[in-house]
Amino acid sequence: MVKNERWRYGESDLVEKLPDGEAMRSVLLKMSLLAFLPILATCGPEEPTSVPVVTPTLTPTATTVQVDDTPTATAEEATATAVENTPTEPKATQAAEGCAAVPVCDGDPNCHFLTDSVDGLEVSCSNETGSWMIRVVATGLPDHAYSTANGTVAQDYDLQFPLEPAIDLNGDQVSCPDTGGPDVSGMQGILINGVAIHRSLTPQLNDPVNPPEGEDEQPIDPCDGHGTDFGQYHLHTLPVCLYGSFFEGEQTYGANAKVSDTSWDLGLWPAPSGIIGFALEGHPIYGPFADASENRHEGLDACNGRLSDDQESYAYYVTENTFPYMLGCPGPGKAMEDTTAEDWACTGAPPDFE
């Protein structure tokens, strides 16, 4: 049998092999004999027959063969190339790595949240799209005493927001809006113990602690919180029990307690105060003390916040007894010197805006 072998491969080179004239004559003879095989098969006993399969070959023509003489990479070089071409995974995309790499988290894998002391509070960070995101899962119930006046119940929070949010340098909002809506009522932020933060307004768009004359103060428990009609515990003002207080150990409070009936001790709070929560647009919220001497923050805008000196970041700062207390409006807000009495019509305790 003649094998019609046009190409064969060596260990490193591609080699051309064309059949010669004698081989061609042999091929044609074999093809002629194939025509008589069916007749011969019927004339004798049936025996296993090996029939060669022959592929006709065209007349040979000159062929140019490209030989790749590029040196083969060593195992070490191939490994180095593979590592170099492997896409770089965004840092801290796994929840297990925590949030320590995020600048605002300041090396804390839980980004300031009190996950060790609050049941059901979980925090993780990711940077899969080039922007740091934080995810907070919480029940909304604090680790201190709280009011059950409105049937406070556990919530099912699963929040995600940016930790490097965009900043509107032309912001001109104020804390006393003319109308209600999503930006006025409802949850606007979350404390580091997983409790909801609402804007410093009642459903009637008044200051909940010091309303204008003739308006009612909101019932608030001694830890400065209360529940909504659907049982969501939240705060509008300074979370006095965040770091513990003399209220610690009590279980519940009645429906008639008001902030004006209580007092608190901030002696357990760190000074200067760190981050105590985040607005849902991503800006951090700091406690009341600006330094170790417990001086209060100054230069705040109408939303109770302030831009950094380089105007690349924005944060809110809690004020104890001055409206808007914590989150007045989505900042940056109107500069305090640009506000008027009408901008503070919803409160009986306006800041010094003149």
C-alpha cells in the first residue's frame, strides 16, 4: 500500500513531502484494482479484508512553506507572561477583606459601624466599578433602650451607597422646604449602630424638637428616637445613647416621653468625635466635638454640613441643640450668610444666620 502523505510534522519544523512519479503510477494501479474488488468478494469465502483508502492526489505544484524560527519561551518566561497579562482584580472586592482600604473608613474593616455590639448588623465594601461602595445589612434596632410607642419592630435594611459620592458645588438647599416628598420624609441616612436617620422635620415639615410657636413637639424617647406608624425606629437629632449613657440597661419607654423632658450626658463620647453615620447619598456624618477640648463644629451650611478646604469632600456635623441637628437637607446647602428668616420658618430655634 502506498500512503498519500502530503504533509508530515517534525518535532519543530513543518516539512513538505510530495509523492514522486513512481508513487503516482502505483496509486493509479491501485485505483484500477479497486473496481474489481466487489466481483472478487462474491467468488470466494468471506474473509476479513483490509481495504486501503486512497485519496487521489492532484498534480504536484511548487509550494512555499513558512517556517517559524521564533525561539520557544522557557517555562519561567511563559509563567511571567501569564502573570503580566492577568487582569488585576479590584482591591477589596471580597467582603472578607472589609472596608479598611477605603479612605473614609480610616483602616477600619467595618468602616466605623458597631458590628461587634449590634445584632444583625453586617457591613462590606467593594470597588468593582472603580468607585467605592458600602453595603449595610441591619434590623434597624439599636443596642440601647428604645421606645415601643408605635409598635417598633425589626426592619429588613439592605442598603448600598457610594463612599466617594459626587459633590454639587452649586448646592443651595435649605432645611425648611416648602413642600414634602421623598427628599423630606423617610429614611435619609443610617447610624453606625444600624438605626435609621430621618431629616430634621416632622410630617408637617416642622422642627420635631423645637417647632414654631403653636405647633406640637414630637414624642421622642430619652435616647432621642421614636418609631414611625409602621414601626421603624429612627432619629432626627443627636443620637445621645450611641456610645452609652445613664439610660443603658432600661428596656422600653412609654409613649409620652419628650426630648424636652430629658437630659443626657455626653461624657462617654470620644473627643474629637468620629464618624457616627452616613447619609444615603454617601457623605459621612460626624459627632458634635471638633477637637479634644470638645469645641463644637463651626462654619456649617444650611444643611448642617461643610465642604473640605480643597472642596473635594463634604460631611455633615451633629449639633446638639441647634436646628437642623444632623441631616437638614442633601448638601452642600446654601451658605448660612445667604439664608433669610423665611429659610428657617419651620423651627423655633434657628441657627445664627444673620
